[in-house]
Amino acid sequence: MGSGGMSFENVDVVLLVAGLVFLLGGWLLYWTSLNIAGGLIGGGIGLIIAEVGLLAFDQLEPLQQNALRGAGFVVGLIAGVMLVRWLHRLAFFVAGSLLGGAAYYLIVCAFRENGAEWAQSDAVLAFGTAVAGSISGAVCVFAAKFIIALCTAAIGAVLIMQSIGWPWSGLAVIPLGIVGFACQLGLAKPWRRSARIANDDED
């Protein structure tokens, strides 16, 4: 792979396209895929439950059976989307709590070893770790959009640089990732606004 000038002789088109998708639409791709996966899984489970229910109501007319299947699928789809959104928030909260709590714990232990009096209290260590974990978990949930956008933009930038052979010693990966991150946040705003308006209309 070259480390100097630009060379497009052996561009990996698949990596390039994948990189552009992650770079410019990673957050939207993640959120859309999450909802689709949850909806399909929930809808499938709802359909299975409806089929099991039909075994007890085999006297129903074909139209009624199809209506029951449809209702089961729709209810399962909605429940599946709600569940994956809840799991998404839970996963970010748990991850943030573990990182924040661990960071606080290690910092207090370091002060303990250096003889700081306030750090010698077990209550400071235990209660502080719980509080720090809770706060960092809540921050991660609030900042999930930014975290996902940043990570996917970084992945996209690396894939693009990999596809074109890492020109300019790979230095372009940083501004490329920043541009992708900014683009994703710009795309996320109208999408989230329209989703919020739809939720308000439903209420």
C-alpha cells in the first residue's frame, strides 16, 4: 500500500462504497437496521403466537384467521421495535455505567495509594462509584447518537482510506472522519424531528 501520493489504480470499490455508507449515514443505518430487526423479529413472534392461537380456534373463517395473523404480526412488530429501542438504551446505560464506575474506582484507588485522606473512606469509594456509574450511564444514553455517529464515521473513514491505498501517509483519515461525523449529525436532526412529530401526532 502506498504511503505517499494518491493512487486510484487498484481502488477497492466494495470497501469504498461501504466506507461512504458508514461515513455519511452510519447513525441512520444503525437506527434503521435496529428498528427493522426488532420489527421483523417481533412480528415473526407475533405471527407464531397467532398461529398457535388458531389451533384453539380452528372453527374461524379464513378471513378471520388472516385477520388474527395480521393482528398478531402488527402487535408483535410494534412490540419488537419498542423492545429493541429499550434494549438499545439499556446497553448504552450499562456500558456507560461500567466505564464511568470503573474510571472513578481506579482514580479513588490511586488517591488512596498516594495517601489522600478523603479517599480512605469505603463509603466514598462505594457510593461514589455508584453515583459516577449512574451519571456516566445517563450521559451515554443521552449522547448515544453522537457516539454512534463518531464510531461509524471513524470506521467509514478507515474503510475509505483502505480502499484507496492510504495516500498522504493516512493523514486524511482524521479530517475525513470529522466531515463524516458532521454530516451524520446534520442528517440525524431532520430525521429525529420528523420522528418526534410523528410521535406527537400519535399522542
